Amino acid sequence: MKKVLTPIAALVAAGLLTACGTQSVKSDDTVLTASSVVDHYADIAEAAYGDSFTTAQTLQSSIDTFLEEPTEANLQAAKDAWIAARVPYQQTEVYRFGNAVVDDWEGKVNAWPLDEGLIDYVSESSYGSESDLNPLYTANVVANSSLVIGGKTVDARTITPELISDSLQEADGIEANVASGYHAIEFLLWGQDLYGTKPGAGERPASDYDLDNCSNGNCDRRRQYLAAVTALLVSDLEYMADAWKDGGEARTALEEQSPEEGLSTMLTGMGSLAYGELGGERTKLGLMLHDPEEEHDCFSDNTHWSHYYDAKGIKNVYLGEYQRVDGSWVKGPSLSALVAEQDPALDVEMKADLNVTETAGQAMVDAAKQGQTFDVLIAMNNRAGNALVQNFVDSLVDQTRTTEEVIRALNLEGIALEGSDSLDNPSSVF
């Protein structure tokens, strides 16, 4: 497979992060058991969520610098830090579905798609002015110091993390009212992508945050929102990083399961992310509709990397390894080794499927480097681009079928993988 410079590797090359090349490998004396595999799975979670937390802190520092001096160069540095922060976080998404602690929390940091008119100004010609489904579709918190939510007036004179988390996030019980997390920050940094399925991402000017040369009004409140939502992301990620440490809520919940239940948790996350979430909702649905609104990182056009690292996270769990943002490795007892003891040919097949998926993800990354980002690839009449995306979907479906064989080989029962209408019942999508 062609070697590429990942977002994290690019930062290493630029001297912003140090690649020490060391490994954290469990002793060769560790006995390969279901229990040791599950324990190491928790170790990888601790490392990956820890990296998510520290890269979010770096993002916060970059945003602080930008707000102190709102130049285009500092805005670009904040964008670069956002993209780098996505690398470890996307690799944690495989911990969803099987771990209730993660699933109950995940919407705070990575919910999408969002009705961005809740947060700030939008282009009425492309976005519209109202929605039958969402009374807060164009509420524009940045421009308004009070809002009516659920029939009650909410004081929004000062935009704080508490206002965002307690009053705005999923306001009126509507999931599209995403007010916190990576994608709210993404919108505030990039602005809307008004190019549809043509090349081009959001183009928010740095002057939207310049008190002395303010563009589009309300720069003081926009600064408040960006600072508050970033602080909230850091706090939320710190919580989850701590939850996977010894004695933490997520690790303890996993330890309270039997080893077999722990393996089921691992495989539930692998299969559900690959099939229902990544293969279906995040990829196939947008391809079917040729709709950039279904793009995961839609403001920044970073979806190719987002999908690549989601798939990478699944591979990490199966192989029992994770490369940290400093270049070091966490390695230990793996599902792969456990499966190889039961059925060596099945292990070879699973690893081959994971590699095919990675190659298909890499093809989308390579296309993006040539200007064909995910929204361009899914455009109607882009037959070659559509084929690249479909190859990614097909690889995830095949990978999931092999995951189901792994479940049977390990004699695990009661596992229900997430589905998606776009894969299971395509006619219902239309």
C-alpha cells in the first residue's frame, strides 16, 4: 500500500509533535486468554482517549492564540489543530455500541449532521430560512442574547459551556440541534461549505472574530461561543480519558463483564461501526442521495480522513495495537491471536478484509489530495468517484460478514450488530 503522510505524521515532520518511535508492549509472558485480550482492549482505549484529550488541548491553545490575534494564519493553524485532533478521536469510535458509557456520552462530542443555523449566520439561499421539523433552525445564538426553547425564555447574554451543554445541545429534543463537540467547532472555524458537490470547503474569514475589523456582526459573541464550545470539548474528552484509566467508569464496567461478554463488546463495536454506522449512515446514504449534507466533516471537507481513521480503529482493536500521536505503539494480546488459535484461516481472512478496507479508504484519501473530496466523489454523474466510495462500502460489508464468522468461531451469542436502511432496506431511504 502506498505510504502517505497522515495529518499527525505531517505535524511530526513539522516539529509540532515528537515521534519517539518507542513501544508499550505487554510482556511476552502474558498468557493469551479472553481476559488478557479484553484487558488490553481497555489499555488501547485509555491511550486513544488520552490522545484525544491532549490533542483537544492543543486545539484549544491554537484557538486561544487565534482569538488573541485573529489573523488568517492563526485561523489556519487552528484548523490544522482541529484536523490533527480528529486522528486519535476517530480511532476511538470502535468503542461505541458495545460500551454503554461511551454510547451515552458520544453525542456530546461527535453528533452530526447539525442544523448550523442554531449557532451562527448562514446563507439563506442555500440553507433556507425555516424548517418544519426544527423551530430553532435559524435561531442564531451568536446574534441573539435570548432564545425561546420549549416555551421557556433562555438567557443567552453570556455564552458559556453550561449554556451550550444544558440548554442548547439537542434543544427541544431535536438531534439536529448540535451545539457542542467537534462539528460545532468545525463550523465556527470553517463556516458553511457552499460549494455543494463541487471542490471547495468552508471559507469563514478570520475577521469574523476581529473586534477591530468585524465581519458579519456579533464578533464578540462569536468569540465567546468558540472559546466556550472548545473548553467544553476538552472537558468532555478529559472525562472519557479518565473513564478508561484504572478505576474509571468505562474500564470498571468492562471489568465487571465476563471475559466472553468483553469479547462480545469488542466485536459489537467492530461490526456495528463497520456496517451500520460507517458503511451505511456515513457513507452509503450520502452516496445514494448524492447529498453533501450527509458528509461527516462537511464544513472542512475532512471526511476522507475521518472515514479512514474510523476504519483504522476497527483494525486496531482486532490486531491489539494502536500508534499514539507521539509515534509510540501500544501492543498486546489481540483478538487476532485468539482467533488464530481457533481457526488460522479465518484470522488470515479477517486481516485481509481489514487491509482491503484500509486500501479502499486510502483510495478516497488519495482522491482528496487531487481535489476530489468526499462531497465531490458522491456527486451525481461522477461515476469514477461513486465507484471509489462504493468500493469502500463493499469492503466494510465484506469485513462485517467475516466479523460475524469470528463471532461464531469464538462461540459468542446474543450479539446484535447495528444495521442501516441504506444497506438493509434501500427503498425506504427514498
